[in-house]
Amino acid sequence: MKISGKRDYMVSLESVTMTDIVLNMFIFFFISFSLLYTFSPNRVQKLEVKLPEAKNLTPITNQNQVDITITDKGDLYLDKELVTQRSLKEKMSSMHKNNPNINVILHSDKTVQFKEVVKVLDTLSELGVKNLNIAAVTE
């Protein structure tokens, strides 16, 4: 007479199920935190620009100002919003009509070709913008 012992099939099946649940939870949290980091407002709104150096700087604390940024790749931003040269002219025209004393600060990367800066300056001159400042850092 052969006496067979208790078989442990259920234990191994439960461990596979538990492992599957833990791995699925790991994947869920990994993707969730990855998306939170990617679309973080602090990370999205930051424009990296290497400003030119200057010896004499005057800080500007005007509440009525508009920032125009030209990145090293030639991208043009109006208050952290990507724009084209044509849409920059349209938006600045409406802003200048609403407030003729608007203060414009031009942030240009030091590696940008000068012709890109001249295009923006020409557009602002055509619109009649009088208060124009160029951003720089101290040496």
C-alpha cells in the first residue's frame, strides 16, 4: 500500500499570483511617477538661456513687463509661450495698443546669431515699442 503525502500545488500557484500582483503594482507606480515628473509645472515652464555678460547692470522691477526669449536653437518665446516671428508681431501689437508704455525685456542666448536678435528688434521698432531692455548677467 502506497501512501501519498499532501501535495503543495496551491502554494506555488498563490506565489505566482502574488508575484504578478506586485510586479503590476511596481509598473503602475513607475509609470505614474514618471508622468508626474515629466509634466511637472516647474520643469515645463523653465527656459534655459545662457545670457551674455555685462559690467553695468540695472535691475528692472516693473510690473508691466513682457519677456521675449530667443534660445540657442533659435526658438522664440513670448512670456514662455513658443511663437513665430509673425505671431510675435501680432501679439506684441495688441499688447502695445492696450498699453503704450509696456516694458519689453529681451533674453537672448549668447550663442544666437545676431540676425535673429535684429529681427526681433526690428519688429519691436516697427510697432513703436520705446521701453526695451536686453537681459544680461554680471561678469
